[in-house]
Amino acid sequence: MNVEKGFVDVPVEAGLDLAAEIRKLKEEKNAAILAHYYTVGEIQDLADFVGDSLALARIAETLDNDIIVMCGVHFMGETVKVLCPQKKVLVPDLNAGCSLADSCPAEEFSKFVEAHPGHTVVSYVNTSAAVKAHTDIVVTSGNAMKVVSSLPEDEKIIFGPDRNLGNYINSQTGREMLLWDGACHVHEQFSLEKILELKEQHPAAKVLVHPECPAPVRLVADKIGSTAVLLEYAVNDDATEFIVATESGILHEMRRRCPGKTFIPAPPNDSTCACNDCSFMKLNTLEKLYNTLRYEQPEVTVDESIIDAARRPITRMLELS
Ligand code: 13P
Ligand code: SF4
């Protein structure tokens, strides 16, 4: 099957009940579908597991399916492949990258590490497997604080690639981790001004903020955390209105879990759109998912030479969190 474009470019028969077909193929092929909270609602509804990066990495290892389809972005597919090299790992569209992972090319990162000997290298999971291979411990937004705090206070640390998350951890722990200067184009788009405007219209609303957002946005947060942490906060908190400063896909699960509550997406700074989408996550469509399962393409591959080196820091994270 030709996947030159990064996905199976075969037209789907008109009128096909895609959800039913996907369920059927999944059973026939003993496949599991994992989906990140930022994917479109219709994919989340079909997935066997929906979660944040940490939960998806954890679950992948425990599955006995022959095929795992990762509906998310490329580094998430790589993480599954690194943890389960014997399984066939598929993604609906190989073009689903990540601006944050792209802001940290492996070769430059390894030079940065070499230039600062004596440092423990902590990398956010939003990195390529090649960057993970130059890393001592991987973290996600769900466990970064805990993992960094578990290291001796005088340990010198390099943290990459997200300067906002790194800066947040430094501010909370009093550490002075050396930060790689990377960022996510979606979360950098949130602004304090726009959130304060929304706050004026909804004074009782609580503000939920992902730690990839810049420091001024974090200042007005009632809760800062990974997608899963923000979701649990919304479920358990007494407030009935929430302003959500992270990718808008999470609102699907928030609304499903909290039918009586109102969730207002914080808008990006430079457009008239009401919410902030990750264009990479949105490359995952039902049509592509159907074709992926049908033709078992495109497959995620990770160079044999880096699989073991990339697995070590991920396993260390899973043990510490
Ligand atoms: P989580 O780790 O919170 O799921 O976030 C992943 C991500 O890509 C954030 O932009
Ligand atoms: Fe990457 Fe940002 Fe998209 Fe998350 S939201 S996958 S960090 S580009």
C-alpha cells in the first residue's frame, strides 16, 4: 500500500458506517486504539483508551493486542514502539508531528548535552526517540514535578525541550535547571489579556492551565497540570464554570464527564477563533483511522540502534511515577 503522503490515500466508500467498520476491524485484527485527549471527539469515542501522554505510555506496555493504533502525534507512536518493539504500531497520519518535539533536533540537543557535562538530562516526553536516547529520565506534564523533586537537590539538571514547563518546575521547586529553548506553538498562543477578558464575562469561572503555557498565563490559573490532572480537577471541583487554557480537544471529555458544567475554551491570541487547536492532532480523522486499520499502514518504526537507549529513560520515568 502506498503511503507516500504519510497516510493511506484511498477514498473511503460513500455512506460507509465508519464507526461500525472501525469497531469490526479492531476486533478482527486484535487491535487496540489509543487516543490522546486532543484528538477529535469521534475518535475518542471509539478508542479503547483515552488519556494523557503518561497514561497512554503506561497502558501501551500492558496490552496484549497484536496491533496498536496510536491516535495522537508521532512521538506518542514512537513511545509505544519503543516500549513494545515486537508489536505493529500504526498511526493514522505520519504527518502528525509536534512543534515542541520539532524545536529540539536530536543532533543539536546532543551537542548541548555534551557542552554541559555533569548534568542529569531530563526530557519531556514530547521529543523524538532520538532525543530520548540522549536522556537520563523522561517526564510528562503529569509527573515532571514529582520526578524532578525526587532528584537530589544539588543535582545539576538539563531540562528540555519546553522552556515553559521547565520554567514552571524551576519556580515551584527552587531548582535552577538549565533549559532548552523550545515551546509548543499551540500553548504559546494563549495570552493573559484574553483570559482576563473571559474572566470578566465569567467571574465565577475557574481557570485551568496546561504547564506548556507561558508564565503570565499560569499566574491566573486556579489549577496547573497535565490534561488528565485538569480533567480530574474539573470533575471534582465545586465550580460549575471553567476557562480551559489548553488544546480544545480536552473539552470533549470534560463535557462528557461533567454534563452539568460549562467549559469555555480560552482563545488563541492572534485570531478570531474561539478555541485553540493543535493542527497536528487534528490530522487524525475517522477516514484515516479506518484506512489505517484496513491496510495496516502507516507503521511507526524506530531505528533498532536507538530503541534500547530510548527505552531506558522512559522505563525510569514509569518506575518513578
Ligand atoms: P499531556 O501530557 O498533558 O497529555 O500533554 C501532551 C501534549 O502534547 C501537551 O501539548
Ligand atoms: Fe505538540 Fe503542542 Fe500539539 Fe501538544 S499541542 S502535540 S505540544 S504541538
